[in-house]
Amino acid sequence: MQVTNDVKVSSIAPSDSPLALKEGDIYHAAVKERLPNNEAVLKVRNQEIKVKFEQPPISNQGKTTIEVVDPKQTPPLVRSAASQSNVQSSTVKPSDGAVLTALNDGKKVTDDVKAAAEMLQKKGIPLSKQTFQDIKNFIEHGEGTLSEKLETLSLIAKKGIDFTPLQMKSVHEALFGDSFANHLKDIDSGFVFSEVKGQVYQKPGDVYSAAMEGIKSGDLEKAIFLLKEAMKEDPSQSALLKKSVVQSEQLLRLAESKAGSPDAEKLLKLANNLLLSTLKQQSSTEVAVTPIEAPQENVLLNKVNDMIKAIKKEPDLARVIQEIENMSPQLPSDLVSSIQQSGEKAKKLLDIGKEMAARQELMSTLTSVAAEVNKKQADRHPQKADDSYQLNDELFASIPFESKDFIVKTISMKLSQAAIDFKSFKQDITKNLQTIEQGIGKTPAAKPLLEATIKQLDQTILRSDFMLYTDMKTEKKLLTASSQLSQAKQLLAQGEYPEARKIVADIKKMVDKIMFKPSDTRMQHFVSKEVAQLQPSSPGKQLLEAFDQAQIGLKQQPSARGVFEYMRQLGLTHEAEHAQALAQNGKSSGPESNLKNILLQLQNDPDSAGQHSGKVDAMLQNMTGQQLLSKNDASGLQSMMFNLPLVLKDQVENVKVYINSNGHSQKIDWENCSLFFLLETKKLGDLGISLKTNNRNLSIDIKNDSQGFKEKMEPLTDIAKERLEEIGYGIGGIHFSSLHVEKKQTPADEKQSIKQPIITEKGYDFSI
């Protein structure tokens, strides 16, 4: 799956675009060729440009410094910046300070400011007088050490960001300022964040109880998953249980392959009862075990359909009539008389030799009966008839009385549209895959259609509304589909048509079987969000409630889409989504309420922010800095940096995320990239997780300095490997090492504080 970088604030021009000269800008240039009429060819920022000097150039060859006088003239008019300081020697260089003194109104420049200016000029960054003054103020009055400020300026230059005071301060705040998490803590230290309980079961009895509940609620797959995880952690589980789990899973897969047929329900019932029976023997708790019976309407409908088939194919019509009469007492009372009357009429027609008319009579009656049974089933189980979602009693009771009608109506409308969108998406994908399967090896159009289908899948996972409500099983299947289709694309490029065709055919079958099923957990989160919006609170509390809703959603939905929605709710895509809305609709409707939106409102209303106005400004700068550091790079390499608050053990903690990848069409190549997570924890201290992937082969390095860390974490590695392999990664290995590299220190070194992992021009740096 490829992830589009939507966190950007604005795009960067490619490196091969013409250099845009601005009046007053100063450049460090190399003289490539001197031409008549005071013209010359210069190399500026790795591009050759033709310019005209006001006066003859100081140097025929070598380096010089120019100031742009008139960029609109052809060729652009420049002057030697050194000549403005009455420096006539051809050996003058920026390091001599003459140019910088001129930019500083003839005043001497400090060594710190000179170091910053020289670094930027070596990178080809133009220095106008205003830019120089802004950088000078940042170096002299900004918070932090000189090395931190130089690191900030270096990254701003790399990202192509303008050197304005606000943007320098924002990037510096994101890199070296107090964490977003700490600011949230200070807003209201008494705020209690919602507890999101994970399904962690310590004792076998708990697992058995949870598995039984899963089967009783119709989620056999969940029960099998829980038991398999328990057996991994405790291999001493009984052989009978292991055998039952394997057999139940085989029956479940067989039932899925026969979806829609009468056999499917029988197989599913058999799998349920087999596992329940074994769990009852294993469990020490008394749990009532009730066989899972198919709904009565389904049984009747199957019998009616069997009779319709018999009317078409059974040569002995008298026998069919007898079977229909035997079945009629099982039908609803209002249908029995019509069946009996139809049977009597069919007998009379058969007795006088009109067998075809008798069959038509029975067919007409049974078709009507089938329709009536279907209608009764729809009335009793509307969620099965139209894929709508029924609020469970607990969830319905949690809605304030005065808001019930509005929220239920909102949910119904959203889910109705989601079901329609899912059906349309499924039809499009299936149709595309069928065309691709037929076209592989026969037409060149198969490859671009495959690429478009992968893109559509990725967009669906990250952007479609119905993915907000569906279960994680469906999301995982779509992620797997995207991953395997990418593999088919590679095989297609290599000319391995049969293998590519087989993958496409398998994915087509899998997508065709996916059903839209809203998740109770996700619907509960949606309802709680709607209720929260109907209950106004103070701006400070509103900010914390918005973050609380975001972290609940992330923990309930720990998936690709869940992480993306979490970042959206923080506000990291705020400007991009407003711009998209403006471009598409002509209105800046933008996204739903998010943390950045609330922070902007607080900033514009100082009375509401009150004593927290300083923290509001710092959080906004931190978030803006993250957005700037995650812009598209002109270099072809994509680096991103995020500073994310997470609730761990009822406390807001900070997680830093660094991403490096080859950039292509504003996308991160998930098959070839590297990520580094830095978590600040109280029990384990700083915890670093380095992930590097090359052609979907993943290498993981977990870094921590605490004693016995490896022994504590190793039991979890198998689970991690299995889950990563499910979405298309091959695991090269999981390694453990120290976060901070020990080295001999001199007395001077000991006075320095430990350097935290930071992002640099070449990527993230977590060494010391």
C-alpha cells in the first residue's frame, strides 16, 4: 500500500524547475563563463543561469556573490554583492564577513550569526536583507543551543521552507520544544481520560469465557483467534482443545467457500457446536452452552426453495405434491391454507392429465410463499435484509433522551450511504479485476488498469466513509488485497503472466465475498462523538475532549485507517483538507472539528484561552512545525516527522515518529522505507523502535537501555511477526539493542546533556 503525503502545507517545486530570482536576494555563485556586454553564465544552486552585471564582474572564474537587481529583465540584472561593500579584490569570500556586514547595515556580525549565514550560503540559499535579519533575530533571541538552531535552519533549507520568523519558530518548537503531550497535561491536570480496555486475558478460564461469548454472539473467527493466541503463549493447552480449534477453523473456511448455500449454515453450526462442546469440558466456569440454531425463516426458505427445484426436475409430480403437503404445517398459519388449496388444485389437474398446468400452479404458489417468508425475515431481521445497523440496547441507552431521535437518524443516514458506497466500490473493483485477469498477457491495457485499481483500493482504505464503520477484518482483507496486487504488478512487469493472473483471480474471489458489516465498537465511538458535540463545554475542556475522542478511536481501531483518522483529528491535515474542499466545492467547509481547529479558535479568542494562551500558541507552533517538516522534499527523498501524544496508563505520553522514504508522485513507498519511533515511558525509559523495509522485507530493531528488556519482549515477537506477515511483509528478523551507544567521555563531554534522536538532512539520527 502506498500512502499519499497529505500532511503537507504546500508543495515544493521539483529540483529541475527554473530558479526563481527575487529582487534583493543574494546568492553564492560560481562563474562558469564570461560573455560580452558584462554578461556571464553562473552556476547557482546547481543550475546554470545567464545574467547581466551592472558593472564588469569581479572574477572571470571561481566563486562570487551576487545580488539580484532586476529579475524581470532579460537576462536578469545583478550586481556583485562584494562591490557594494567597497571590496574590490577578487579574493573576497562571504567568510570574510564583508557581505554579511553589508546586510547588517554595516555593523559587525557575531560569530554565531556568521556560522548560520555561511551554512545557508553553502547550500545555495539566497540571503536578502530581510531574511538575514530574521535569521539573526532567531539565532540571537531564540530558545535552545546554537547547534539546535543550526539544525533547525538546516532542515528548513532542505525542505525549501521560507525563513520567516513564524516558520523558524514552529519548526524549532516541533524539533526541540516541550512535547505536545506535556502541554495537554498542563491545560487541565484533573481531566480524566477515557479508559479503553484491550482484550487481554491472563488466565485460560478468561480466554475460554471470552471465546464462548464470541461464539454465542456469532463471531466464531474471534473465538478461534483468541484460542490460538492463548495456545501460543501457553503451549501446554490440551491436545483436545488444539484439535478442536484446528477442525473448527477448517469447517469455518469450508463454510465461507460455500457462502449462500444450505451447506454453509450446516458447516457453521457444526463448527460452533464442536468448539463450544470442547470449551465446556475445558472451562472451570459454568457457562450455559446453547447450540447455535439457524433462524427459522432460513430453514423454511431452504425447504420452499428445495420444493421449487423439485417441481422443475422431479419426474414424479405426485410425490412432490405429497412432500409439499407434509411441509405445509411448518409454515406460518396464514400461508398454510394457500398451500393446501394449491395442492388440491394440482392433484385435480394431474388426475385429468394436465401435468404441466399442475406444475405451474404449484410453482406460482411456492414462489409467492418464498416471497412472503423473505418479507417476514426482513421484518424480523432488518439488518440482514438491507445491511443497516441496529443499535444494541446498551449503546441506545447511553444516548441522552433529548438527543436520541437526532443521533439515530444521523447514524441511519450515514450507514445507509456507507452501504451504497461499499456496494458501488465492490462492483467497480470486481469488474476491474475481471478485466485485468482476462487481459494479462493479451493487452497492454492490463498494467495501467491494475495500477489504477491498486490506487483505488488505497484511496478506499484511507478515505472512504464506509471504512470508518466496518470491522478490522474487512480492513485487513483490503490491505492484503492491495499488497498482493502490488506483487501481481511486479510479476506482470517481469512477464510472469500465469502467476500474476492467479493472484488477480484470488483477490477477485476474496473481494467478491467481503460483506459490509458495521463494527459495534466503531459505532459506539461514533455515537459518543455525536453526543459530545451536542453537549457544549468550556474551550479548554473541549480541547481535551477532542483529544480524548481521538485517542479512543485509535485504540479501538489500531489499524492503518485508525492511525490516519487519529492524525486527522489532531489536525495534521487541517490546511490540506480545507484547500481540497475549497478547490472541489468552492467553499472552505473542510474537515470535522479537530484539535488544530480548536486551538486556532482559542488563539483568536484570548479571553477563552485565559491563562493557557501561551500553551495554546506553543501547541499550534508544534503542530505547524510537524506539518512543515513533513512537506514533500525537492531532493526526491521524503522525510517526515511527527510528535504524537498518546494516553498510556491514564497519562498523556509523547511518541516521536521519523520516516524516510524515496518520494514518488508525493507518495511514500511503503515497500522501501525506514521508520523510527521514540516512546517516552516511565517504567522502561526511552524506547526506540527502528523499522527498515526493502522490497517488503522488514527488519526490526528494538532499542532500550533497561535491564532484562530483551527477555521481557521476546515472547511478543512471534505475534508481531504474524500480524505483519498478514498484511504483506516478510520479516527478516527482530533484534534488540541499546538505545544510547556507550562511549568513553572526557570531562567536557560529561557536562553535555544526552542528545535525543533527531531528524537530520540524511534522515533520523538516534546515535550519540
